[in-house]
Amino acid sequence: MRPSAVKGTYDILPDDQPRWRALLRTTARVLGRAGVDEITTPVFEHREVFDKSVGESADLVVQKEMYTFEDRGGRWLTLRPEFTAGVLRAFIEHGMHTWPTPVKLWSAGPAFRAENVQRGRFRQFHQVNCELVGSASALLDAEAIALLVDTFTALGLPGVHVKVGSVGDPEDRERYNAYLREALVPQQQALSEASRERLRLNPLRILDSKDAGDQALLAPLARPLDMLAHAAREHFDAVTDTLSAWGVPFELDASIVRGLDYYRRTAFEVHHAGIGAQSALGGGGRYDGLVANLGGPDVPGIGWAFGIERVLDALEGEGVALPARERALAYLVALDQEAVAEVAQLARSLRAEHRVEHGYVARNPGKGLRDADRSGARVAVLRGSREREAGAVVVKDLRTGEQLVVALDDLAEHLRVVASEAPTADGIPTTGGGVAR
Ligand code: HAM
């Protein structure tokens, strides 16, 4: 990934592509086995979809992080800052509440937030998103969290910390916000400016403050988890009991806060210490009431998303073997003008089986071999007047230097043998741990 011209965006270059594809393939396998199917929704939605979902006090709204624009037809559209609202819009629009429940959907693609750019925080980034809709059972919460953890395990990523908490039901949140206001309004001059603003809009968010002064004021106060009413507490205990029974490692986080307002009860995040200050790889929670808010039936649900860039950063930092760009098996060199057309045609037929590249101009053997080497190919195949007379080509193994004259009719079979002997381009075994190719 290299920064591109627009601040907070980057280009995903050819060398980066195999690891992206491998990550998505592993994710699709883990989620697919749990009955989660893929859904693709548009990158932009009517702005109301997000207005009705992410919440008035969410960072996206308060910090004006949404890219909203008026199109030529006078419609207000928003580039999705997250997937949940769009996926649930599709759920409602296509009557998925009549499908067997729970409906399990995953997606991957770009999301957009006009954030302050720093390591791990971009304006166009990519998420894998997963929604499990249609059941209020604590089993579904445990399954959602376990699936996120299972995905990181399948990717071979060590060092993940899973934090599970509860933001309670709306009444719990109101009660806790009132409690914080009562405790902090008298001391608000000591709060940071951002937290004074939060005290007005959504006091719960103060718990997320990195300011040492704010944290000192919070230290003696109760946490949301300590103030849950019976129903939310019982649900939370059922979730954590299930996770323990399944052997999913997690830590309790009594003061978990999420940047979006739609969460109810279970909220969770997965962090990794190796990726800088923005250490959250992913997060999610339950959002009962959100489907109804978006104009659908009142069905409960839970979901999560992880940032693909952050996960790849963590995998790289941990030295997990990631697949590299595929290189050609053979690079065909034309040693005279007539051979230029010959190698082009030969390449076309060999490509039925292998990645094959060729030169477009006649080269002397030295330059031709250098071209072949730069392409990263395993063998160079040379064709000139001498080879033409013999109905053959010269095949040079670019790793061992071994050189053979091979009849044209035998070339396909010869390359088949080379391909079966060749280690993968990056020397990474195709089985075992790490990211599957
Ligand atoms: P979120 O916590 O806002 O949740 O984002 C999930 C993940 O996306 C973060 O943990 C982070 O890895 C990545 N991410 C977020 N913003 C950026 C950014 N500016 N640059 C790079 N990566 C970023 C959601 O989006 C919820 N929709 C998750 C969810 C699904 N909840 C229920 N269902």
C-alpha cells in the first residue's frame, strides 16, 4: 500500500494484492462454514440510511466525518462510513426477515470517513463486515464474537486481545449518562474540552478519553457494566459463560464504549498492540431496535467489522508469512525479428496452463536473459534462427543456470514438469499455518 494523491487514501499495488485476496479467501472460508453468506451492497446510500442508524452523538456525526453530497438529481447521498446500515437496508428491502433465521451476511469493501489521518486511520479504508440478524439469544452474541476470533486465528495472527463488555439497554445507558452528568458537571472545568462537549451530547463517550485528567476524574466512578439492570446483566453473563465454555479467550471490559450509537447490550473489540495508537483491529456489538429504526420489522441482530489494512499491518508485524505476487513460470525471449511473433503465439498457447510472459522486441541472448530475470520467471525460453532450424527452443533454468534444448512439441510437457518441481514463487508452503493462498 502506498499513499495516493488524495490525503488519507492509498493505492493497493500488485505486490499487495495476493495478501488481500488470501485474507478474503480465509475469511470467506471461516464465515462460510458457519453459514454466513456474502452480500454486496452499494458504496453509497441515501443519507437517511446513516442519519437513522449511526446516531446523533456518534463520532461520524459529531465530528462531521461523513462524505455526503447532492447528486445531479438533487438526491442526498452518503459514501458508506460503515456497512451495517446498508446491509440492514438491503435486509429490509428484500424481505429477508422471512428467510430462515438467523440471517447471516458478510461483506467486504471500501468505507469512507473524513478522519484525521494517522497510522491505521485512513479516509478510504476497507472492512470485512459480518451481520447475524434475527435472534436475541446470547448464543448469537457468543457466535459473533467467536467468529471474529476464529477469523484471526485462521489468518495465523497471534497477540489479539478480545475485550467484551455491555453498553446495556437504552434505559441502562440513560441511567448511566445521568449518573455521569451528576458526577462530572460540578467538575467540568477540569475536563478536557472534548470531554466537556461529550458531557453535553453523550457522557458515556468520556470513558473513551485518552486524556489523563479525564481518566483521573473517572477513576472513582462506577462503570456501565456495574450499573446494568437485571435483564442486560443476565444476557451479558450468558454471553461470557458461553464464550468460556467454548474456550474463546476474552477479557471483561467494564467500560467499553463504541463510536456508533446503535449498540445495545453486548459490545466488543479486538485489539493488537503492534499496530500503533489505533490498536483496534475490529469491533462490533448487538443492535436490537436498529432494523425497526430503519423502517423494517423489529428484529434483533449483532455484528462486527474489522479493518483489512490494520489486520494486514498486524500480520506483517508478527512476521506471519503472506503470499507474494505470482511470477511467470516462463519468460520467452525472441532472438530475432521472426521470433517476436513466434514467442507471442507460443505464449498464448502455454497460458492455458501457466503464467507466461514474453519480450516484444528481438534481443541478443544477454539482454534477453536479463529481461527474463527481471520478470522473476523460473525459466527463460529462447528462440532464434538456430532453434527454428531444429524445431526447438533453448530452456534455461534461471535458478540453477542449467540449459537444455527442448523440441517445440515437448515444451508444454517440459514446463509441466518444471511447474510441478518449482517451489511457490515466495517459497511459502501452500499448506499449514499462515494465510492460505
Ligand atoms: P467500527 O469500530 O467503527 O465498527 O469499525 C470497525 C473497524 O474498522 C475498526 O476496528 C478499524 O479496524 C476499522 N476502521 C474504522 N475506521 C477506520 C479508518 N478511518 N481507517 C482504517 N480503519 C478503520 C463499525 O464500523 C461497525 N459497523 C461494526 C459493526 C457491524 N457493528 C455491528 N455490525
